Amino acid sequence: MSASLSEIARLIHELHPAVRALERAAQPLELPGLDGREWYELLATKLVPQLGDDTFLIVAVAGGTNIGKTVVFNHIAGSRASSTSPLASGTRHPTCLVPAGFDQCHNLAGLFPGFALRPSEDPADALNQSDEHFLFWRTESSLPDNLLALDTPDIDSEVRVNWERADQIRRSADVLVAILTQQKYNDAAVKEFFRRASAENKAVVIVFNQTQLPEDEEYWPLWVGTFCEETGIRPEHVYLAPYDRRAAEENRLSFYEREWPPVERDENANGESVIASDQARAPDEEPRDLLADLSHLRFAEIKLRTLEGSLGQLLDASEGLPAYLREIGQRSEEFHRATELLSAHELAEIDSWPEVPNGLLVTEIRKWWASQREGWTAGVHGFYNAVGRGLAWPVRVARQHWQGETLPPLERYQQQEWSAILDAVEKVYSKLTWMRELGNPLLRPRLDAMLGGTSRAELLEAIERAHQQVDLGADLRELVAREMGTFRSENPQSFEFFRRLDGVAAAARPATSVVLFVTGFGPVGHAVTPLLADTAMQSLVHVVGDVAGGTVAAAVGETAISGTTSTSVGYLEARFRKLHVAFTAQRAVWLAGLLKEQLLGTLPEDLQQAAKIGQGAELHRVRELTRNIRELVRVDRRTHEAV
């Protein structure tokens, strides 16, 4: 084997697992698998097992139904190695003869993947009917140590499984002994089988069986010529075997070699047939020994040629591995377009999501701030908080009397949020319906499944159950704690400044509470102006002035916190608005998660994963190996042509 072919062998052994890895990675693309693709079968059953060892040939006898394949096989073996049957499709499983000791040095199972190997104990084993692919083998001492011989099932049988087994043997074989007859040389199934062999550049020996000699001498060239023209076969040898049933059964059939292309003949003056060229020779009337002729075939040249034929099939741009790589790339691009379609359009623009009431945020902010107090400040504020709640109680009772029972703010917010959710779901379904009508071949069947049947009602029921189970109060507390904690860690100096102001507010609580009560719960900033004239302090009191702020919030509701911040300091106002935005975003993320889980499922991830396969490492690796093998095949071919 040439140096370049040795390198090809190394790359082929890397290519096989790389292609399998690519197949696994490409599963999201929903393409047909590798098994059954001709180029892959050649890779797995011919190139991987045989590249790297060119010291032996696999010779397979192949042909149509009831034309004497097994008879010829037995003549090659020199014994009744396989049983013959007068019935069509007699041979159902291949039989392999191996030289003595061959099985100890070679992996037979690796040479014939797809078959369950069984030692042959009875020549009739090959006739047994079974759905499993068996290959029966036995040692034959008459074979040279570098030749294996196989009998194959009929390639035109009505039994489909016979075709499959014969195809697998064809891929593994280096040399095919084509058995033809006057009835079968032009059969469509037979020609199709040998067209594939020609495409793989197999070495072929033709045995034209059951001839009437000398009557068929003028016809066999036409028959063989038609077969070769239809299949592209260029035979290594052509033999004629006469129709002699007794000789066939007794394993003493004669095989006469004929020149191919046939010699040209003219007639002399007496009307006798003569050889037109001195270079041509008359038909050889001495029978040939098929096994001896096969043993003298140019083993290394044939091995190299058949392997290169298989490599050619593997690297064929239209039907080989490159076509498979293009198929993956194109399919991946289709998924990419589907992903872009799904992501380029918002499923729903929620422009009516309610804002959480200011009073709820104020309450949670005050609770958080109270948890940060220590020592006498905590005691003072705690006492006046209790006083403030007592002062506010009659106000709340009076308001309920005049205004009637009202829903708590959190329940009212939850009702408003459910209306927004219904609106959002309706918009999502409208957008998905629009996408389905665009007719994307990958998205349409998936969207049909989403939009069909009772999916909308089931989705709303699931969202409603989840919505009723949400603890909005806990979500709000967690958000405030997180945002205020971030404020404390990111702005430690401001936080300390506010803590000192909180101490000032605690010292002023008695005066503040009296003033607020007397003035009828006026704006907090005005109430504390004599004590905290600085505008920054006025804004801060809305957060830290618990007695005043708590009382005012309970009495006048949501206006308590925004009355002065809008005119004094923008910093705390911005922090407060950030809480509004953050809570709305948090609730929108919750809804998006439910829609993802209950409606879209894994569709976005599946599309994205499939879209990335065209740029994945597995595809890149196979492309690289294919490119390297193609270049080495060119180098090896140029080298042999030069020689």
C-alpha cells in the first residue's frame, strides 16, 4: 500500500466515528439516519474493515435466480461447499470459505458487518429461512491464503431480504464473479446490482453459464456486450460454461475463457472463419480452473482499485458524504430562518400591565427600614409606630363607613393583573396564528399542534391556577429587600447619612406626631419643615418618618410618598420608580415563564439547537477529514497514473 493510501486508511478510521458523532448531533434536524445510505454502508462495511490490509481479496459469486451461482461457487471451492436447489431463491444466506488459519489472524465479523457469523456445519445451512442476517463460514484448505470465496443470495429474488444480503456482500467484496445466462443477462434487477458494482470500481469476472456450444459462439459477444454497456462493467475475464446438468451436479463443469473485447474475425475465400488480426487468438478450448485463475489475479492492484472505487463513492459530490454535509447545512439554515421568524417578532406587547400601588411599596420599604434600626432609635420609632396605627384607626373606620367596603390593595392589584394576563394571552395566540399562516415548513406543524383543539382553554386554566397560588405580598417583600439591600451595598455613605437622619427623625417624633394630628394629616414635608429645613431631609422623611408617614399613608393613601419627592429630590423618587419597574418586570417574567412552560415548551431551544448544528464542531470535523481524504486520493491517483 502506498504511503498516501496508508494515510487515507488512518483518516478513514477517524472519519467513521466522526460521522457517527455528527449523526447524533444532527438528530434535531430530523433527517434520515446514516444506515441505508450507500456511501455510509461502503464506509462501514468496506473501507473501515479493509483499508490498511491489502494482502487478501474477497471474491463473491453473484447473479440472478436459478442460474447456477452455487454450482460455480462449488467449482471454485472444489467441493460441495454449498447446497444447490432446483427451486428459485434457494440460497438465502451467504456462505464464506476462508483459507486455513485466516480466522485466527483476521476479524471476520469486521469484514462482514451486518451479519451474524456462524460456523457452517452443513452445506444446507444457507437454505434455511430466517429474518436474521446470517453468514455461514468454514475453512477450505484448497483456497490460497489470500483469497476468500462467497456464495450469495439471488439479487433478483422476490424475497426482498435476499437483495439486502446480496448488497451487503457486494460492498464487502473486492471481486464479483457475475453469473449470467441468456435469460438473465438483460434483467433489470441484475443490471442495477452490477451498475452499483461498476460505480464502486469493482473487479468483475463474467461466467456466461448454460450456453449451447458451439451454437452460441456468435451470440455470446452480443449478450455480454449488452450487459457491459448497460452496467459500465469492464470484466477482468470472461468464461463460457456449457449447459450440462450432470456435470454441474458432479462438480466437473468446464469453463472456457474468451477474449474480451472479443476478437474480430473475417471469412476467407472458402467462406471459413479466420482471425482478422495476428495479435488475436482463437477461442481457448482447454477448460480453465477458476480457482487457479482467481488466485493469479493482480491482488494488490485490484484491492487498491476497489478501495479507491469505494472512496470515490464516499467522496461523490452528488450522492456521497459531501451531499450529506450539504443536507445538514441546508437543513440547519432552515431551522435558523424559523428561529429568526420566532424571535424577530414579539409574541405580545403588554402595554396595560398595572402598577403596584404606592402604598404597598411604602409599607414594605418602611418595614425593611425598621429592620435596619438598632438601639434607642428602634425603640422610639417602634413606640410611635404603634401610636400612629392607633391614631389612624378611626380615620380608616370613617372612610370605610362613607365609602363602603373596598378590596385590600393587593387583591385589587391581583384582579387588575389577571385582566392584563388575559389580554397578553390573546395577543400571543394572535401572533402565533399569524406565524402559522406564513407557512414556514418547520414551524407550521408545530404551531398547528399548539393552536389546535382545546389548547387555549387549557392554557388559561393552568395560568389561572398558578396566578391564584402566587403570594404577591411575599414577592413584593423579596423585591424591596433585594433592591434596598443593593442600595445599601452600592451606596454605603448615603445609607449612613440616611441612618443619621433617621436618628434625627426619632428625636423629633413627639413633636411631629402632634403637629400632624392637629393639622389633619397634612403633607409630611410641611409638618417637619421647622425641624428639618433641608430639602433632602424633607424627601427622606417620606421613607424614614414612620409615625408621620405611616399615619399619612393610612389616611390619604398613595399620595403620601409622592407629594414632595416630585418637587424636592429626584434621587429617592428614582429609586422608588425603579421598584415599580422591577416589580412589573418580575411579574412579566413570571407570565413569560408560564407561557414558555405551558405553550411553547422546548420549541425555542429546539430551533436554536438545530440552527447551530450547521456551525458545530462535529460538522467542522467531518468536513476537515473529508477535505484531507479527497486531497490524498488525488495525490495517490496521480502517483499511480505516473507509474
